Amino acid sequence: MDKHLIEEIQHVSLSMFNKNFFSVYHGSISARISINQFIINRKDTILDEVTENCMVRLDYSQRDYRWSEASQDVYIHEHIYETIPNAKYISFTMPPYATAYSLKHGKVSPQDYHGKKVLGDIIIYDPRNVDDWMERAQYEIPKFFQNHESHLMLIKGFGVISYDRDITEMAKKVAVLENSCRLLALSANL
């Protein structure tokens, strides 16, 4: 695997873990490496110390044993890469303030400067029936991105799926969303 790519993922993954965007076994991060291939963390990876061995290389056209070693979010990532040609990096995070905010609201309307300038309003997607969400998610998430201009999808009670051409920009948008939700929660108590 490309050493520079792994270093980028390591850096961003550690930063997101330290911000509590990834929990011990929840979350995923991936990168497209060719038209038909991407790398994603293994299902048992703790995302604070990603190494090359923590990642698995997958090919859309070759369903082999490696698919069973990949994160449970692998099919979501696969369908986003297939549907969104400009997606180079994808992450699934569970930032606590954004996820908590999603439980009681239908959209995030940031009141802080960076939230307004970088994100604007973010629609909160309601998956409704949680019993079959993981089966539907791989189709509904890419469809959401096709129908909205956002590179972020805040899913009620689930977390944030994000993609971008630049891994730092992807992480920045998740951080801005989390900070905006934190500020909204704190200001509600004033």
C-alpha cells in the first residue's frame, strides 16, 4: 500500500479518535486507490493507531475473504465510491454532540461563524426503522449524496458519513459540524 496514503489516514484517524469522533469499535475510514479498488480499516481496528496491517485492500469485482475482514461499514463505502466519482476518502464517525443533536432536531442550522461559512444548514436524515437500517444504508446513503450537494450526512442517532477529495477537508467538515452542534447545545442552556 502507498506509504503516504497510510500516513495521511493515520494522522486523520488519530486526530478524529482523540476528538471522540471514533469510538473503540465504531467508525470507519477508507480511501479510493483506483477506479475499482479502495482500502478500509479492518473490523477489529481501533482507530487510534492505524497501521498498514489495520487496512484491507478491496476490489469491487473480486469478492474474496478480505471482504469479511473489513469494517461492517464496507458496503456503505463501496456504494458511495461506485456512485460518487469524486469521492476519494470516506469516513463514518459518531461525534457525540452532532449525534445527540440529531435525536431531537430535523436539521442543524449553525449559529457560529465557521459553521455558517463552511457548512450552512445540514439536513438530519431519519432512517426511521432501525431494525433494517444497516441493510438499507448502503443504498440510501449514496442516494442522499446524489440528491444533495453536501459531503456530510448526519443520520439521526447513527452518526456522520462524510466524503471528500481531500482527507483533511473531510475531517475539517466533521469537526466544524461537531463544534457547531456543541455550541448550539451549550447556548440552549444560557
